[in-house]
Amino acid sequence: MHVKLDTQNCQAYANCLLTAPEVFDLDEESGIAIILQENPPENLRAVVEEAVRSCPVQALILEG
């Protein structure tokens, strides 16, 4: 599983961070989401999928 973030589309709603704090965070300067684990372990799949679904601007992409 591989997670990508469209930084141009991200509007810092932080839904991803609230859903999967092990994988996502917010950049302190820009406020935009950052990915802490681009290839999170399989045991986090359910929360990563939920984080992707919860993004209101569809800035997250999950591959694999």
C-alpha cells in the first residue's frame, strides 16, 4: 500500500490526521497535510482507507 498527497489540492481540513495520526500530520508552517509513512504497514489499511475517504477535497490517493 502506498499513500500519495496532492499538496496543491489539500486545504488542511485535517480529517486524515484525525483518522490516522500514525500516517498523517500537518506541516506547522503551511498547515498542509504531510505523510509520515508513505508505505504504511498493512495493519493500518483500514484507517488509511478511512482517511482517504474522509478527505473532503480528495487530496489523498491510495495505491495498492
